[in-house]
Amino acid sequence: MRKLFGIMALGVVVAAVIYIYLNKDIVNPPKTEQDFPNPILKTGAVAPDLEITDVDGKTHKLSEYRGKVVLINFWATWCPPCIAEIPSLESAYAKLRDQGLEVLAINLDENPKSVYKLLQEQKLSFKIFLDPQGKAAQAYLVYGLPYTVVLDRDGKVQYKGFGGHEWDQGKEFEKLRALL
């Protein structure tokens, strides 16, 4: 009987290893366009226009920002990588806003109170928008957080990717500077 349970346990372990190997994206989620192509946001194509509401209740259209390089960051207060990324977004914005960078942070929390609490704790100078129903996230096929899209001055997608980044240094910062 013991031998039978041992063989069964070994079989379960082998099956689990095979399953994880065949479904690597569960363990290592895709991070780039090559890993997870987004049919809505094609690199080089004009991004779909969005109509979004900021934390003060004012409605904006993405097309209002043409002529600027726009970094759109989808995030939530319950997402640790999102919160960790915020200081680098603020720093990159402080360094590049005078050269034409706009950062539009679109929050996906269902309860805006958590966003207002975070805004009281951190003094952010870039624009914060609310998307509690996820309409903007659906329009851009956001598949994980944080999710960032960078548009050139013509509103064309130049970068899109999943996961936290250090936007104020290294290759991410250089991507932004090159577009300015």
C-alpha cells in the first residue's frame, strides 16, 4: 500500500512539473510585445483615443496631448510593483516635463478613496486619472499591472510593456529621452 501511495505521489509531482513547463507563462508572465502581442496597440500605429476623468473630476481626451511624448501607466494601489514604480515615474517626469513629456497615470482601483489616500501621502506632479470600471484598460487590452504605453509626439505607440520599470534611469529613461 505504501509503495502504491509513493508511486501515486511521484506521478502527481511529475505531472505538476510537466504542466508548469508547458505553461511557463503562469510562472514567468510575459513582459514584452514579443512575449505577448497586443492586437489593439501595434507599435508605430496611432493609439486609440481615450476619454478619461482625472482625480478632480475633469474629463480629458488622449488626443489633447498630441505634440508631447506621453507615458500612459495603468496601475492600482493594491499592486506592489505599481507603487514601487511611482517614484521613478515622478523623477522621470520632473527631469523631462520641460522637454515635452507627459505622464498619465490611470488608476484601476474600484474605490477612489485609496487613490486619494496615496495622493495625500505622495506629492505627485503628473496627472492621475480614475478608471474604476476599467474602460480605458479594456480599450488598451491591459493584461497585467503595471502596464505602460509610451506614445511619440504624433500619438503613435513606441513602447508597450508589462511590469515595473525604473523610468528615471537606464534604458527606460533613454527610450523616453530619445523620443523628445
